[in-house]
Amino acid sequence: MSENIMEPSSEPANAAEESPAAVQQKQEQKPVTVKPERMMSIDALRGFDMFWIVGGQGLVVAFLLLFSASGELPAWLDYQFSHVDWVGFSAWDLIMPLFLFISGASIPFAMHLKEGETRDYKAFYVRLARRIALLWIFGMIAQGRLLTLDWTQFRFFSNTLQAIAVGYLIAVLAHLYLPTKGQIILFMDVLIIYWGLMMFVPVPGADGWALEPRLNLALWLDDTILGRFRDGTTYAWILPGLGFAGSVMLGVFSGMILRLKEAPMKRFAYLLGLGVACLVGGWLWSFHFPIIKHIWTSSMVLWAGGWSCLLLALFYLVIDIWKFQRWAYPFMIIGANAIAAYMAEHLIPFKQLALLIPGLACECPYAAFFASFIAFMLLWIPLWIMYRYKIFLRV
């Protein structure tokens, strides 16, 4: 999120008559334009994540099936391309946490003020409120049935964009008002508080605490507060907001590492260290508080955050340190308009449009692959045109 900060006004005519200290003080008090720094690895990783959401999964699976004699993926690979039913974690389960993580990684760049600059707090809060509202509305459009215009079908809190809105709000305010140590303490607090609530507060209808798919404190709270406006799945959203904040804050810490005035390889090493530490912490915690994405457990925050850190470290090494960048161009195009890509995927039936082409509706591996490829290109080409002409949908 870039800040909407005004350009400095021209110097007063009598500035030369004022003391240098007075002139400097006035200049420091003036809001100035802040252009956020860009880190190609963050943009590419955002596009990589979105690639899987907007058709990449179907395309890659269809491609792999071209080489399968049985017409099915091996069990271990099929597991990685599917969501785990409850306890556990697959590669496909990383997509949503990675999205939250990346939204946090950009915060230190967007919020940074250069020496002598001041923040226009009014403009900042206006943009923050606008961002949260738009993310919430887009989430309701994508999965909350808002476009049905039938309030009895609305699902008020049921989408990744709304999870980002909650996590982003907490993380950006923490980054604005707390020092680094305070942010780390808050991060630890939200995970520990969530663990304490889930593991020690009795669940109505159970003998005590419970972590079952249809019987746990997080789901009970959603049922109680959202009622008929819940999405009816085993995913919970209100109490896991603490976990959403943790995922975004881990992204913030990674972005802070990338902004350190250290040698690039040292930043890379710090990212690796943070990733490994999160993986070890999540694994150890999972023996008491299992890794469950549906309710965004604290162990899941650390486990997914660890893999996200390692992915960012890899992208940073290859793209920003080694300067191997051409391969990331297709992902950059998607990442530059991630919200537009996400909404288009949820609103436009690209696969059905591709199947209108004669010969692609038959049940054979090559037809399935070409249908998936064309469906993906129906989305990617407009994104490429938007990128080429510098058209970006920002919230």
C-alpha cells in the first residue's frame, strides 16, 4: 500500500530572511510524497502465488497427467495438490497463508519515510480505511454471494481477501506505532492468546476444549456471531483473525529484513534463519496445538510462515542477488495486478469459455491440457496488456 502523501509546497518568498534552523523545521513539518521502494522478489513471489490461484494448479496438473499411464497423479503428488481435510498441511494449503505473508512483506517498504519526511496521518488513515473496505467488499463479491443481491444468501466473512484485511489492519498499525521489539512481542502474544483460548476455554456442547471439525471454539464463535451469514464450511474466521495477524506480521518481519542496511547475502541468511526457526517452532508446537489451516492454529501460522520465508529467501537470492530475472516476468505480470487477477478468476468462467472451442470438451489428457492452457491465457493476456500500458488495480 503506497501512502497518499502530498507534494511539498514551494518555499516562501522570505525564506532567505529566516534562520536556517527555522527553514529546516518548516520543511520537516511539511508532508511529502513517498514513493515506496520496490523489491522484485516480492512482486514475483506474489505473482507466483497468484499463478496457482488463477489457473496454474489446473494447468500444471493437466500437464503432469500427459505423462501418467494410469491417468492419475501419484498419491504423494495428488496430496500436495489438494487441501488437507483437517489436521496436516500440503503444498496447496500454503497458497492462502503465503498471500497474507506477502501482503505483510510490502508494508515496511510502503511505510518507510526518508530522512526529513513526515507522515500525513489523515491521508494515511483515509487510504487504510479505503483499503480495508474494498478488500472486504471484494471478498464478499468473490465468495460472499454479494452479487446475488439477496441478503439471505450473503456470507459476511468467508474469503481470503477479508482475512488479509483483518491481518493487514493489525500489522500495519503495529508497524506504525510499535518499535521492532514491540512488534515481536505482539506477534508472540497473539499466537499465545489464540492458543490459550482454543486449548483452555470450554466449548459449548463439549466436555471441555475441542478441536474437531464441527466442534471447536473458533467455529462456535462464528456460528454465534455470524449465524446465517456464515459460509457453512469447517473454516472459521473471527477468532482466527489473531492468526491472520500473525501471518501478516511474519511478512512484515521479512520485509524489515530485506530493508536492513546489510550485505544482500546477509539478508538472505537472516531470511533463511527466520524460516527455519518458524518451521521448527511450528513443528514442536503442533504436538500440543495441531497444524489445522481451517482454524488457522498458531502452529500453522509458524509452519506456513516458515515455508513462506524460505520461498521469499529463494526468490530474493535468484532475482535480486543473482539477477536471474527473465524467468519471473510471467509472474510479475500477474503479481502487478493480483487483485484484478483474483477477482477475474472468481467472476469469469475461463475454463468454460475454453471448452467452447471444438474438440476441447472431450475427455482425453491432451484436450484437458490445452483447455487449461487456453483458460489460463484468457486471463494472462489481459493482465499482460494492463501491465504493458501501466494499468494497475490498487486497493
